[in-house]
Amino acid sequence: RGYYKLLVPGLAENRPSVLKGDRILIHVKGRKFEGLVHRTTQEYAIMDFPKSFSRVYIDGLRVDVRFTFSRTTLRTSHQALMVMHTKNENSLQSRMIF
């Protein structure tokens, strides 16, 4: 696997919002590759791609890039909300017992 740096205009303003763990789909020369965001800086997404990508990609080559977000973050947020909701219900019930 290899790391690549992609300039993402608007990244510092969270437009688009790209986070560690997000997936990136790149179409190059009729082939599709899926990478993973390793980290981000103010302007760049540092991505990890399979070795086969390095055989096709040439530095400076224009490619079609699509970002997908990590569903893990969304699931974790939903689980936290459910736990808080359950705790609040239990707390309310214990206060109502006479």
C-alpha cells in the first residue's frame, strides 16, 4: 500500500468535510480504486491506496475523485444518543416513584 496527498480546496473550512477513516473512490484510466483517508491537514487529505494504484497513477494525472463518509462515526453517534435517551428515561422513572 502507498500514501498519496490530495489537495482538497475548502478542506480548512470543512467544505467538503473529510475525516480520518473516510473512503475515497478514484477513477483513473477506466479503473476504479478505493482508498482510505489516513489523516488530513488544512489543505490536504493523506490517503492510503493499494499497490495496484501506483502502477496506474502518474504524478499530476487528472482523476475523478469521490468522497464517502465513514458510517462508523454515524453509528457511534447514534449509539451514544440511544444510551443517553435510555439513561434519561431511567432517571425520570426513578424520580417519579413515590
